[in-house]
Amino acid sequence: MVTEASQIALSNLRVTDNMQWYIIPLLIFVMYIYRNEMEKGNHDAVYLGIYWFAICGVVLEIVNALVLHFTQHSALWTTPANSAYVIYVGWNIEIAFMAAVIGMLNVKGLPKDKEEKILGMPNRLFLPITWGISGVLVELVLVWAGILVWEYWWWNFPNIYLIILWWTIPNLILAWLYDKLNLNQKKLLAGVSLVIAFSFHILFAVVLQWV
């Protein structure tokens, strides 16, 4: 049986009735951030920010929505609360704007010296773990506020180990990509990621209408 939170999210799915004007300044802010970073020459951060948005944002959110489609019960996480625009059952326009900059922000937080240690731990391990735990803490607050819904017992407090891994592993991959890929490879990665995200949306949201 489809949960109440899922029904609410589905009823608002890609409906324009709730559109709000604040979307415009948020979009401008994100565009400004990207342009500013490009002008500063922070191309690594820009390309990996695009990668993060496309893969860790669009693709993983579609995967989450597919859980609802195949179980006919609930996605792993659902965002039923008010939003200016619900993109997928667990992803709205407000979260999308955050996803557009969080990857770039994390990359900019990586020290140039990958051998540098923080509290005795390699920074390429310490920072992704810290970011992962921070993401989970934010989600816990959202869950307690009723803005975010975790339905399954194994994806809910106190069983948050999978959620920590869900947040931490992408950050570990992000740090690895930053170190291992050259600028042209990061640029290619950004382009391929956008193609994958667009293809996923067209297939599952437009053609099949599963999400």
C-alpha cells in the first residue's frame, strides 16, 4: 500500500500550481556562483559540481523514486512537505538548488596537499566522512520536523548506518575524482554525467512515467 507521504508527493509531482517567485533569485544565485568560480579559474570545482548535481542529484533521486514504483509502498526517502516544485517524490526544487552547489563546495574544501592530515587522519578520508555525517544530521532534523520522511525501519533512526554510507561514499568518490582526473577528464565527466542524468529523466519520468 502506498504511504500517505508518497501519495502527497505524487499528487504534487511536477505540478506548477505551487510555483513561487523565490525560485528566480535562487537560480540567479546558483548561476552567479558557477560564473564566479569559472572566472576565478576554479574549473575543477565547477566540473565536479556539475557531476555531483547530475549523478548524486538527478540519477540517485530517480533511483530512489524507482523504489516507490517497484514496491508500490514508499521510496527510501520522501519529501511530502510544501515545495515550490516537486521534481521527484524525494527531490524538490529547493533541494536541487542545494545539490547544484554542494559538490562544488566540497571540492573547494579539499586541501591542495592530499597528504595533509586532520586530527591524525588523511584529509581525503576525514573530510568526506565529516561531510557524510553532517548530511545525515541535517536529514535527521528534517525528519524530526516532518519535512522529510523515512519509511523503512532499516532506513530510519536509529538504523542510520546505510544513510551514513549513502552520504559518505559519494564524497569519497568526489575526493578521489578530484585527485585522479585531469582537467579535461573532469570536463568530460561533467558532460557525460549531464547526458546520463538527462537520459534517465527522459526514460523514467517522461517516457515510462515511473518517477
